[in-house]
Amino acid sequence: MKYNKKNVLITGASKGIGAQIAKNLASYGLKVWINYRSKIEEAETIKEQIEKAGGTAAIIKADVSIEEQFIAAIKTIIESDGEL
């Protein structure tokens, strides 16, 4: 796993193209932060799928079009994992 212990934030990762990108990056050993705006159930499903496939994922809520929420999300990730 080339990117073991590295982190990535995928915005809109709870469905569609974002979900597929999250799954693909997790398969390379990246810890994927699944961003969602309103439907936590979808984000939880993607997280479960990643973990069942042997990957690592976390969920973070933020509307990235709102600067304060985006900055808060980045701070949360850095506080948790030290980097993004």
C-alpha cells in the first residue's frame, strides 16, 4: 500500500463520482475522509464499504461552499491525523 498513513478529503464523497473516488483512493492505502453535506446515512454506507474492503475511512460533515465550515473541517482532520 503505497500511501499508507496518508489522508485525503473527498468532497461530495457520500454518493456518485465522489463515492467511487473515495473507494478507489482507499484501495491505495489512503485514509479517506468522506465529506457529506446533508445525508449522513449515505456517508456511513460508503465508510462501511471501504472498511469491508480493508480500507480506512472517516466521515466529516461540511458544506464546503461555506468557508467557515470548510476551514473547520480541515482543522478537524489535522487535529485528528496530523496532516491532510
